[in-house]
Amino acid sequence: MRRRSLFSLALMTAVAGCAWLGPEYKPQQVDTPERWQWSNAGVGVWPDPAWWRVFTSPELDRLMDEAAAGNRDLKAAVARIAQAEAQAKVTGAALWPTLSADASATRSSQNSGRGRVVSKSYGPGATAAYQVNLFGADYHSARAAIIRIEASRYDRETVALTVGSSVAQTYFQIMALRERVRIANSSLGTAARLLQLLEEQRRIGTTSDLEVAQQRASVATQRAAIPALVQAEHEALAALALLLGRNPQGFALQARNLEGLTLPPVIGGMPSELLQRRPDIRSAEANLRAANLDVQAARAARFPNISLTADGGASSQALGAVFSPSSLLYTLAASLTAPIFQGGRLKGQEKLSRARYEELIETYRTAILDGFRDVDNALSAVDQFRQQYRFNFDARTQAREAYRLAELRYRAGTIDFLTVLDTQRAVLQAEDALVQSQLAHINALVALYQALGGGWRGAPAAR
């Protein structure tokens, strides 16, 4: 009769603990724009998961594959997933009974009227215990831990997207710097040849020392600008090597400029779908759901729990008779534990969990706003830098023509050398500005594809 009562009590409390889940999480309502502010080009079209291949650069493709395999931040993110899985296992263990075994052997002796008496006893035993959370505290904690695994996987996708975008942008930066160094060296060569011509003219008396000094200053200025560009290239190479998980020593690239690249089309996706295609937003939402369960677990911890224990074993003075029916014994027990006074610890824990939940609500909303902002900014940047590149292309064409005409007229003696010097500087500035605007346009396209989630479709990749 006693065993039946204990079993009934355990069954009822287990059902109560699983059924009382508290208020379910309700997704946050967000204000989703109907369209992007700066562009409607390619609306509804999303990047391909291998979006960088659109640039048709085999070297970039190789670098992306190498980064996916060797980047240290990605490996750390995978380790954090393993930590979350292990923590979920630890937290979920509270939902299961515990079972322990023990064995004992004692030997004692004492003097009596009939001489020394030696007694022995042997006793193997086992203990099973189960704590029933009437209000589901352990259940909510276990669910929260599982959801945090999901969040850590989304975080890994965010790191992968950031690493891929950084590899592409750093690669293009190196190519642009190499082109700028080439332009600077070419302009320096032209300036040096002009200086040589001026020195010959001074020897025959057709030009002055002032014009020679001006050109020497121009040559020195152009030569002084080159080391900074070379240093920037070296630093970008080291940064790219780090993204690949490699030492910078001996790391080199084959491509020399941005020529030959195919620019991807401008796309925009749909604002309403962005929430599912950005892993950082999905991570923020998963953390919010887990925090909601933490609140429920903290609230449930303030209510009673029932502990069920069962002890079984045997006791015998003869080792061979330990497992005989006459030596077996057992006990069953149930206890109800309710917190009465703990100095406000449980109430404080609930307030802490609730405050954390409120914080993550704002974090989630901020992540959404950041996503909408990133896409709109990238769409605007693509359009503006494309126009800038076109204007800089026209400026370079006109600067080259102006320099050609100025040099001809100077040789004919119809203009002074200062005009030639000014047009020479204009050509260098126009060439350099053109490369920088080309890089800005390409980087804006990369930023757009990153802002759209980089072709991520909502499912974490297999590790």
C-alpha cells in the first residue's frame, strides 16, 4: 500500500512538472519596411552562398576556401558550439534520476567470556533519487540550454560571413594598393624624365633654375608618397594571412590590380525576409527565447519540489549469502521541500533573469534595425560609388588630355612650366582617385552581399 501511494505521488508530480510550463514565448513585433529606401534593384533576389565566385577571380576563390578551413575565429566559434552542447548535457541531467552504488565490508573483534569473538558483515547497496520540480524549473533550464546551442550555431554563421567579407575586401584592397603603387611609380618616372629635360634646357639657357627646382620638388614629393603605399600593402597582406590562419612570412598573391574582375549585380532581397537570412538576428532572437525560459526557471525555483529516494541493498555476515532473499532490504521515501527564507536570493535571481530578458529584447530589436540600416547603406553606397567611379574616369581622361596639350605648348614656348607642373599633378591625382573609387564601389558590393546575409538560408552549416 505504501509503495502504491509513493508511485501515485511521483506520477502526479511528474505530470504537473511537465505540464506547467508557464507563459510561452511570444515573438517580438517589429516594424518591417515595405521597401528599401535607396534602391529597388533586384528586390526579392538573394546572394548565392558562394557569392564571391561572381567576381570570377580564381585566386579569391582559393583564398575563401583556405579561410573556411584555417581561420582561427571560425575554429573558436566551433569550440563555443561544443561548449554549448556540453552545457546543455550538464543542465539536462537534472531531469533524470540519479543512481549510485556502494559496497561495504566490516570486520570486528572483541573479548568475551568464551575468548575473542570475530564478526564480519558484507553489504552491497544502491540508491536511486529523483527530484520532481512541480513547476518545471529544471525543465525550463534544460530547454534554455538547448536553445543556446542554436544561438551558438548562428554565431558561427555570423563569424563565417564576417570572415568571408573581410577576406574579399582585404584582397581587393591589396590589389588597389598595388595599382596605386604602379601609378605612383609611373608618374614618378614621367616626372623624372621631365626633370632631365629641364636640366638639359638649363644648360643651354632656355629655362631657369626656378623651373628646375620646382620639378625637383615635384619628383621628391612623388617619391616620398610611395613608401606609405608599399607599407599599407604589406600590412594588408599580413592581415589577409591572419584571416587565413597563416603566418605572414612568405605569404604572397599573384594578382596585381583590379582589372578583369566581374562585378556582381545589385540585389536587394525583401526586407520582410531579412530577419530569417541574417544569422546575427537569428542569434539575438534565440538568446531572447532562452532568456524567457530563464525567467520561468527562476520563478519556478521559488516553489516547492518533491524528492523521491529509493535505497536497496543486502546485509549478511557471510559473503556467499549476500544475495540471498533473506538478506535483501529496501527503503522508499518522499519529501516535500519548499523555500521559506533565503535572504531574498531566489527573488533576486528572478529579477535578474527578467532584467536580462528585457535587455535582450532591446538587443534583438537593435539587431533588426542594424540589419535594415546595413542593407540601405550598402545599396546607397553601391549607387554613389558607381557614380563617383564614372566621374573619376571622365576626370582622368580630361587630365591626361590636358597634360598632353600642356607639354606640347610648353615645348612650343607658349605657356610657362608652372602650368605643366599643375597638369602633371592633376593626372596623378585623377589616376589615384579612380583606383580608390573603383575599390570603394567593389567594397560596397561586398558590404551589400554581407548585409543580405551572404546567401545564408537560415540553416546552420554542418560542422
